[in-house]
Amino acid sequence: MYFESQLTVEYAETGVDARLKPGIILNYLQDAATDHCVRMGISGIDLLPRNLAWVVYRYHLQIHRYPVWKDELIIKTWRYPQNNLYELRCFDVKDACGRLLIAAKSVWVLTRLDTHRPVRLKPHLPEAIMAGEQIPIENDFTELPESTEMNEPRSFWVRMHDLDFNRHVNNTIYAIWAMESVPGRIAETCLPKEIAIQYQGEAVFGDKVTAFAQRLKEEPDFTYVHTLYNEGKKNGPITRLLTRWQPIENFPGA
């Protein structure tokens, strides 16, 4: 079942050249997924009394053109339960003329709030949405490359503003922090055309998170691997990303 929503790019959501900020794209996707879940009765608010929550594990975005201020957008999303273990969810973001601007795919896991452990889907989701007609989605996620150097460190203290209603840092914030760790000349002249994210841990109010970026010199584009650590926890990175950047003027509409 497809779910569609429409919106207009607002001024506060734009940055350089009135283009939509990359982090806002992730907000759009999260909102579309949430609205779809509301329609099905399985949103975070619906699941909270049952000690359950959706947790996003992977994202892969391909950005063909950045929307600009006052663009009217149509966001289509659809889901597919994979082996009763997790849900795959796709997104298409198109302009008013039907041109594809952004394509994305994600993985969502249903977890218990008290233990943070994943649970099987069928015992906890309505039978109608598990047994009804499904739109297959291929799970073609690949492993992200490991960082071998800790370059370009940027540290951030978690603010109340960064939290979601479960009192954890919202998934969008990690991506924003990672993209802030690229060299200034890249941040000023380029935008990401591809973003791949793997969430592995969490941070809460008052934590200190440090983001590192390493350029993959063997790649033809400005490609970076990012690693984020919660300084208060010594059990490995909490988020890993890969971003590919290109000059702003090379995007359509520049």
C-alpha cells in the first residue's frame, strides 16, 4: 500500500541558495513514514503504551536535485515486512511535475523500550497489514566501509532540542553532525548527492558526541566515511555513514 503526502518547502528549511538542507530531507522522510504508520495504527504514539517503538537502522539516500524554497513536493512511501524481522521502507520525493528528486530506502526495527531489544513483527502488528497485499522491496543494503583514520573531529553536546519523544537523539541529528565534520571547503562549495547511514547506538541529553570524517581518496568523487562516538560510552561507534559530495553548481537547477 502506497502512502502519499504533499508539502511546500518553507524558508526556514533552506540554506545556501535557498536549497533544502540535507538534514531536512531526513525529517521529511521520517514524517512521511510516521504519517503512514498513523494511518495503519502503528505509529510511535500507538506503540508507546505497549512498551514498543520503531527504531531506524539503515538509510540510503540518492539526491538527484535539491528542492528550493516554495517548491511543492509529493512524497510517496511504502513498506515491506522482511522475514518477520524488520521492515523495509522506500521513499520517492517528486516535484509538482512528477520529476524524481530524491530516492531513499530504509530499514526499521520494532524494539522493546525497556530492554532495547528487537522483537518479531507478527505478534505485535495488526494481522491485516502483515497478511495483506505487499509491495516487495529488495534488501540491497551493503556494508559501509570502516574508518581507518580519525580525521576532522567535531564534538557536540546533546541538547534537549536534539531529542525525540523517547528522549533519545533524533536520527536526523546524527547525520547533521556527521556532515558538519567534512572540511570547510567541501561544506561551503558542495552538497551530498548520496548519504548512507547505519545506526548502532544512541545518545541522550548531556552526552558528548564526537564525529570523525575520513576521505576515501580512491573514490572519484568527494567521498567520506564518518564515525560518531558517544564519549561517555566505550563500546564502539553509535553511528556510521558514507557521504558522496559534488559541487553545488553540478546539481540541476544551479
